Amino acid sequence: MLTNFKDEDFENTIKSEDVSVIQFSAAWCGPCKTLKPIMDKLATVYKDKAGFYYADIEDGGINTGSAAGIRGVPTVIIYKKGIEVDRKVGGVPESQMKEFLEKNI
């Protein structure tokens, strides 16, 4: 299950966590709504390998999204100790997201 993300979590959690996966989304975004249950499922599958977060770019994750240069949602970014290692933009099927996670975590 994805944990709701707030900007302060970046300093408090993401920078100290070995691997973090953040789904940047928006309430009005259709593909984001489709991706969320996929990410919730994968968060359970990979719970021992990474922290999984859901950041609304117009609410709690506005500053982090801006700092990360988010241009479109959904965008999933993988961080290691707060440093971006890869990102995937757009709604993708579960198989592609699983492949993306396998490659990076």
C-alpha cells in the first residue's frame, strides 16, 4: 500500500531510506487513478525492498514535484538515499512497472 507523501517527508524519510519509490500524481488525472491500484499492489510485493509513496503534486507533494521537474503525471521516480536513479512517465501496465522496479530496486 502506498503511503501518502508530504513535502517534509523528503528530508525526514526519503534522504535516509535506502530505496524510495514515489508516484507523483494529481486528483484530476485519469491515468494516475488507473496506476494507483497497480502501485498499491507492487508496494505490497516489494515492501521489503523499498518504501512506496503517493504524492499529489497539487497538495502535499507540490514542492518535491516541482524540485523533481515533474512535467506530466503520473510520474514514478525511484530514489536511493534521496538521489534520483530513474523515472517512468505516464500510465503503464503492471508488467512494465514491475520490470521498471526490478531493474532499479
